[in-house]
Amino acid sequence: MKEDLIRLTVFEAAQKLKSREISALELTDAYLAAIDAANPEINAYITVTHEIARTQAAASDRRRGQGEGGALEGVPIAVKDLFCTRGVLTTAASHILEGFVPPYESTVTQNLFDAGCIMLGKTNLDEFAMGSANITSYYGNVKNPWGMKTGRALVPGGSSGGSAAAVAAHLCTAALGTDTGGSIRQPAAFCGLVGFKPTYGRCSRWGIIAFASSLDQAGPITKTVRDAGLLFQVMAGHDPKDSTCSNKALPDVIAAMRDGVRGKRIGIPKEYRMDGMDSEIAALWDKGAALLKEAGAEIVDISLPHTQYALPTYYIIAPAEASSNLARYDGVRYGLRMADVGDGINDLYEKTRAAGFGAEVKRRIMIGTYVLSAGYYDAYYKKAQRVRGKIIDDFRQAFAKVDAILTPTAPSAAFAIGEKMDDPVTMYLNDVFTVPASMAGLPGMALPAGLNKDGLPLGLQLLTDSFREDTLFAVSATLEEALGFQGL
Ligand code: GLN
């Protein structure tokens, strides 16, 4: 019975809570017990908030008893440890935020709590969300539940690796992630889940620890497209505290799921069929296109000519913004402090930053500082911004012809912990299919599409034009149904 409870989708849990077949406390306790049993090995959570979860659940049951309650009343979720949560340790998986307890709540988590959600804990990630394998966390690696099933130590993807592993292992109904260059979509693909990155500006960034502010966007990792929609409709919306947060009306993405794909045009970008592409991924991509065609869509070959420049451009712009955002971690205001101010302020900065940041974060800060420095700014940063404009233009032209674009989510299935670590560029190549949409601020959905010969999940990605989440959900729901993927 408890096993069944933790396998519920957000939609099912909300229904059973509403009909009072189950209580929020009962459901929360089932998850907490599952987390206590599994987390020591899987390491998906950095912090489990037992007390907060049980208090929120009891309050939710009281509201329900009084005939009140929000849209997701009593639904237990996990929160990537990049969202500031009032009174709860928030680490960004970095040593430099040692002991940091925010005095305020991020807008997205507050929106979810206002809708009745319960927080089970804070999930593991790559340090400051920089990575694709959840191997740079100060709090240790996360294990992919699909690997654990067959005795292999595989990465869950990253940076929202803890969130994806927690959902796949049934340690929450759904989890919050953030996506700067693929950090929701790629771990969702590695763990056989749905990962949804909304249009840049849909969700407030207020209270999310910043990585690259022109790219960062919050979104859900879930078991189904419907669940992604249910969370999105609660998370998103205008917030005066974030000047880049859009005030455009939210579409009813749940209603849009019924729209289907008849008469819709789906683009297949030829530049994504890269040399040496994994043959199973290529076959799955063809299958996805065939299924959409069968469902009534028209498949159109398109070109996004600047695709090959997206990854190198991202790895200039994202580190540039990161080097600026991470300048605030100096040992003075919060987190780790490695020396006394009396030793000299430079000494304090140097010792704290040397001890507090891991190798990948240091690499990004150095690259970012370099590409922004006088003499190199024009050659790197400014040029990258111009290329970003070209990438945006490619998509603009494509969406004049098609309603959505279909691509693979990642170039491989989950790989072994320890692999791809000798050369950072090998790791960066994970983002090759997700980064272009990030550069253009587009919404993207990663769908679990099938298993490879080793029994590991592979994902397909759908993209639409900015603020067209309605179309994205229509196409995603159709493809999800046609694929019929079975999760863990
Ligand atoms: N893997 C990418 C990076 O390392 C994307 C990370 C993210 O989206 N937060 O930058």
C-alpha cells in the first residue's frame, strides 16, 4: 500500500487527496519513510525537511477539513537546493554557502506552498548548477535509479540530478529544477522522466541562486506531461521582484493537451543530425517523427544553420555571467569564512574563495573573467552575444514555418560515475541539443522516449516559439501517449 502511495503522479495524488481517500500526512509520511530508507545510497537529497513536511501536511489536512485548499493541496514535492527557502539550509551544493540559511523564500517555492504543496527536502545538484552529471556537488555524487536497478553506478545527469533521481526513485511526486543550458531536460532524459523548461521569463528568478541570469529558468521534473503542466500553472506568473519576469497571461496548458497535432507542422532540424550520432538515438528520433505524423502532424525538414556555434557561445556567455554573479561569495556576508578581516580583506577573499569553490566553478569563474576582461571582451564576449543573436534569428525563421521542433534531448544515455571527467569539453558536449533553445529563451520539453540496448532511458525534446507553451503541451501530450514509455 505504501509502495503504491509513493508511485502516484501529482495528478493522481491531488485527486486522492481531494476525495479524502488519503490524507496529506499519510502521503508525506510514506515519502519520508521511503527517503529515509533509500537516500543514504542514492544521495538525491542534501537536506530532508522531516519536520517542515509534517507540519505543512498537518496544516494542509486542516485546510482540507475546512473545505479550503489550493490547486495542489497536500502534494509533496522536492526542491532543488538552488532555491532559497526561508529558515532551511540552502547550499547550491557548494562549500562556500556552508551554513547559509536564507531569511526569505523564493517566489517559485512560495507560489507552490500557496497552492498547498509540501516540501520534503532540498535536492542535490552540481555545484552552483554547473555540470551535467551531478558529480561536482560538495555533498557527493547522486546515483541514477536506473543504474541501481542493474547494479551500475551511473550518473543521473545534471545539474538537477538530485531532483531527477528523487522523482525516478519515487522519493517525491515531482521536483523543482532549474535549467540554464539543459539542467532540467538532460537529467530528465537520463532518468526516464519529463523535464520542462518554460520560456525565459515565465517563472520568477527571485530567490533562485543565480548562475547565468540571462539563461536561468525554473521548471518541473515529473513523471508525466500533465504533472509538468499542473506545476507550471502554479509556479509561473508575473513577479514584480524580478524585472525579467513576464506579465504575459499564462496559457491553460492542461486544456491545450487535448488539442492534438492534427494540422500542426513539426520541424526536424538537419544540423542536429551530427556526425557519429548514436544510432539508437537517431532511430528513436525517427520513430518520434513517425508517431507524430501518424497522429496527424506534418513533418518538415528545417535548418538552424548556427546550431554548431551554440555550445561554444554558451560556454562563453554562461561563465561570463557566472563570474559576475559569483563575485558576491567573498566570506564577508554569508556562508564560509576562512580568515579574519583583520588578516586583510584580500586575504579573506582569497582564502575563502580558494577553499569554498570546487574546481569546475573556479574554471568557470576564470573563463568568465577572461572573456570579460579588457582586450578580450570584444573578441569573446561581444562576439558571443552577436552569435546569440544569430541563433535567435534561426529559431525565428524556423517558427515562421513550423509549430514545434523535434530533436533528441541528449547525445547519450546515462554514463558511469567517473566517466567524461578528464576533459571538461567532453562533459560540455552533453548540452549540445539543449543549449540552443536556452540561448533563445525558448520553452522545451524533454520526454522519456524509449530504452537503449542496455535498458537505459533515452529522451526526445520538443521546442516551440517563446510563450507558446500551449502548443508545446499539445504536441508533448500526443507524443507521450504515442510513445507509451514505462517508468521505473
Ligand atoms: N550542463 C550545463 C552547464 O554545465 C547546463 C547547466 C544548467 O543548465 N544549469 O553549464
